[in-house]
Amino acid sequence: MKYYNIKNPHIKVALSEAILKSVAEESGLYMPEKIPLIKDSVPGSHVQVPLNETAFHVMHHLLGDDIPENVLRKITAEALSFEIPLKSLGNNIFVLELFHGPTFAFKDAGARFLAGILEYLVSDIQEEITVLVATSGDTGGAVASAFAGEKGIRVVILYPSRRVSNIQEQQLLSAGSNIIAVELEGDFDDCQRLVKQAFADRALNEKLILTSANSINIARLFPQAVYYFHAYVQLPERDKPVLFSVPSGNFGNLTAGLIAKRMGLPVCKFIASTNINRSVPEYLDTGVFTPHPSNRTISNAMDVGNPSNFQRILALYENDLQKIKADISGFWFTDDQTRAGMKELADKYSYIADPHTAVAYLGLKKYISGNPAAVAGIFLATAHPGKFPEEVERATGKKVSLPHEQPDKTSSSKHVKLPVDFNLLKDLLTCSL
């Protein structure tokens, strides 16, 4: 399999280069030149199978022989060693809980898989690898946890100052000595822009082996396709059209779902559910994509005004708006609506959800209200409500906590504060700390 630069499709590279470079020339992202169809059957379409078997089946089809079968089995088993349960709320509404990993967020699946792939790919490389990441909330903690203690790998995580939750910041600052948490005096889009500048800087890339653990890295994105298949496996009945509502920020999760559909998963519709950072829902309404400065909300991991993976969605559909709208509907919600959604889930279904999950529920509810045909509606729960205790209690009156204690904020990671200045970031990346 070759991977092409979506900004220049004639440039194609092998999997290892796509993973290690993460971003191609002209800030283009990599996509596989074809998405393999699972011809025999959707894994688990007739019987329920374990998550690790579904994961291996899907990833083996996606990656082919680029990763040896025994290595891929080990990586998928270790990366997805936690549960991803599908829970019924009644009336053919289901919630897929993606937050049972070590940092209580859906990013654990992709980050842990990427860590395993990089460990395999760099085993013969003598130089230190720098993993550069921008986070709006949960990505940073998941990546820090996945790479903590990895020899030969330094992780630099940019996060917007005062725009992540206390628990999210705590996870960044308590990960390990090979983790550098960079608190940037800006928003997520500033973090993402500096990361893209770093990958576009030829001189910097000649000095460093620089890669990313954001969903711009294809090996972070691919494993997220697995849990769409796993959700389908767990449906008690499969006689109704299936739709997924995905809380969306940088749109990696939704892109992974679209890849799953291209592989043969029978999904009738995806719902892009966002907060007031609504560039993609506006595109679906108007046909014009206009990036906006990111606005701060209570669903902070979705505070993205210019989502990187929208490039990939356009590439998948060859920039055809009507084809995109056939598969994706988009809705956006305010903080007050999000709080009302959290309260409704608690009162109507006795289900406690974090703000991101509530946005996904609202998107599903709005779509179904306008399309009354019988469907199996699945919304994604992307973070444990205990990561946002103040907002959950404010909306529902319920106190929540994480299943086990988090490490004290004594910072075994390195912590650096920077203004939005690429030259200062470049100095940090090229200096030994």
C-alpha cells in the first residue's frame, strides 16, 4: 500500500514514511491510495467476537503486510486491552463508551496503537525521535500516557493555557521525564499552527526525526475505525439502518468512521456534532468552508476552528459536496444546550455524560427528530464524566469522579510556558532539556 499527499496526489510514500513524517509537503496529510474492502464479511457481522480479534482483522486489512502479522496482533492486543461497551438506553438509542482506557478518553486507543507501531518502526534507528503534538484537551494526556518511559522517544505536547480542564492538565504534567508539556499563551488553533510550521520547516526536519501523534498521523487515525466495527458487533439486532453521532473537533474520529464505511461497515449516516466551533456544519449547509478562530466552550476538546482532518474528508469524496452530504449531516450546539443535554440524559435515561458526549447525544436526537424512520442510533461517549466534574454537577446535580485516583500534580514531566512564537518553539525542539 502506498500513501499519497492529498495536496499533491502524485507524491506517494510507503507506510513507514507516512507514519514517521506524519505531514507531507505543503502541509498535506497522507491518505491510503485505496481503502480495502473487507470482502468476506464485516468482522463479527454474524456472531460477536472479542475486541482484539475485530481490531486485528480491521487493521490487517488496512495495513496489509507492511506490519508483520505477529507484530500487529501484539500491538492491537496491547493497545486495546480495555473494554469498549455498547450500552442501550432504550428506543433503539445506544451509547458507545470509548473512555475505559488509562486516561479515560477515546484518544487512548489511537495513541497506544501509534506508540506500538513507532516502537516497532524505530527499533533499528539510533537517533532520538521527537513526537510533536497539539492538544485541545484529551489527546495530550492519552499521548503522554502511551509514550511515557519509551526509550529513544521524546514527546513535546503543546496545549492552550487555561483552556484544558484541571484533570487534563494534571495528566500532561504527571506522565514522565520524556514528556515536555508546553503551555502556550494562545488557543488550540495556535498550537496546531505551530505544529504544522514545525513539520514544514526543512532545516528543523534535517536536525530532528520529527513525527506527530495527533490524528494528522495516519497510524493514530486508523485504529479509531476499529470501534465502529466493534459497536456494530455488539448491536443486539442488525435489522435497522445504523447511524453514528460523533462529537467532532479536529474530525479525526469522524474520518475514521468514514474509512470504516468504505471498508464495508453498513452505516447509513454519520452525524457531525459540534459545539459553536461549527466550520464543518456550516460547510454542509452552505458548501463553503470558512475556518474560524476557535471559541472557548465547556466541551473544550472540540474547540477547533480549522479542523485538520477536513482535508481528508474532502479527499475521500473528491470535493463533491452532494456525496459528502449523502453520508454526513452536521449540527452544532451552544453550552446552554449542552448542559440541557447532560441533564436530559441524566433525568430521562439515568445516564451521566460529559459535555462532549452530550453534544453527540443532541446531534443524534436532532437528526432522528427530522428523520423518523426506525434506525439504530449510536452516539459516541468520548470522555469519562469524571474528567469534567464541575460541569457535570452543574448540569445534573450529580457528583462524579474518575474510577481511580490520578497522580498528584507534582510534575514528573517537564513543563514549559511559551508565547505564540515559532522561533521559541524551534529553539526548544533543537535544545537538549
